[in-house]
Amino acid sequence: MEGPFIRIEDSGMVIALRPDVTTVGRGRGVDVRLDDPSVSRFHAEIVRRGPYVYVVDMGLSRNGTRVNGRPIARRVLEDGDVVSFGTARCRMGGIPREEVDPDVELRRAVAPELTRREVDVLTSLCRPALSDEAFVAPATAREIAGDLVVTEAAVKQHLLRLYQKFRIPEGVNRRTRLANEVIAMGLVRPLPPVHVPQQTRGPVDGRTTGEVRRPGAPPGHGNPVGRPATEAGRRAS
């Protein structure tokens, strides 16, 4: 097979990488489908940039992605590297030799300036990823609208501007890519659960809220929406 490829060790199946982005996961819409319960539906991306190939963990799976046994967020790949998505092992092949240090993770862009409402939208978008669920998906535009008590159209307009600010390309899974980028930049922080007085306390569900910190702001100066995620927003991916 010409060009870079990935081989699934369990089945021996060999799949050529796409010219730009190859998606990996357990869902039906991905390019490399791994039938393993430790793999999330949209688990990772393998990106080609000229002669270079790197893997990006999407950040929404507790089981994560490893290269040669080491957990990674992003990492340049070399020919023969073993990439584990959860417990599913794959081996990379056909990658040309280049003078690249694979142990150096790719630098992420500097966080853009955010308005107060954009901070609120990101908080609501990313809150499901702060839950204790093993696999989660970011909130939908409808769920964000209900969370912030605004129209769905307004939320979509904010999301479009956020895609531009964070340079999220057009295509499928844009919300997931945005949420992953925000989490990887460290803009989202879990908050401790709010303690409700005993006489008014309802059923304890163990959920927490989250905050998005403005770039340069100290911890605790974010803009938490302050409402627990809905069950729909915490659905497993």
C-alpha cells in the first residue's frame, strides 16, 4: 500500500489514511471504526500535513489515546508507532522518515479574546465533558439555548463566531472539535459541587458545574453558568 496507513492489530485490517484528516472511533460515521467498548464514538483524529502525520486525542474520552504506551494529547507519529485508542491497539505504517522529534507535542494556538456571552456559551458547551461519565459529547445548540435561556438561533450565531476565533474548520463534528480545543487549552476548569442547605437539598446526583476562564484571568474569575447539566446534555457519546 502506498502512503501512510493504519493497521488494526486485533483484526489485521489495513486502512489508508485520508489526504487530510482520518477520524477514529466506535461510531458509524468514522473512517477507522474500532469495535471496542473502551473507544468513544469519536475518539481521535489522524492528521496529515505534507510529509508529517500526527494524532490528536479528541479529549472527550476518559480512556484517552497512547503512543507507544505514553498518553498524549497531540503527537507527531513515526513509521511503526503503536497507537492505542482506549485498549484498541493499532500500528502506523508508510510514514516517510523525517527529522522530527516525536516527543514534542504540537503547540496549540493562543486563546482568543472572548466576550462574556461567548464565555457562557463555551461553559455550557463543555459542561458535559466535566461530568463523571466515561464517554460524553458536548451540548447541542438547543441544549445550550435552554441552559442560557436564549434562542437557538442566537446560540448558533455565537458558535459560528467561536469557530472562527478558534480556527475550527468547516465539516462534521465542529462542536466536538471546539470543545476539545477549549478543554486542551485549559480554559475549562471543574468547579466543586455547590452545597445546598439540608432543608432544601434535593436528590444528590454528583454532578458539577464548570467555568471558562478568560485568558490571563486567575482561577475562580470565570463565568460559570451555575446550573447543573441536563440529562440530555450529559448523554454518553
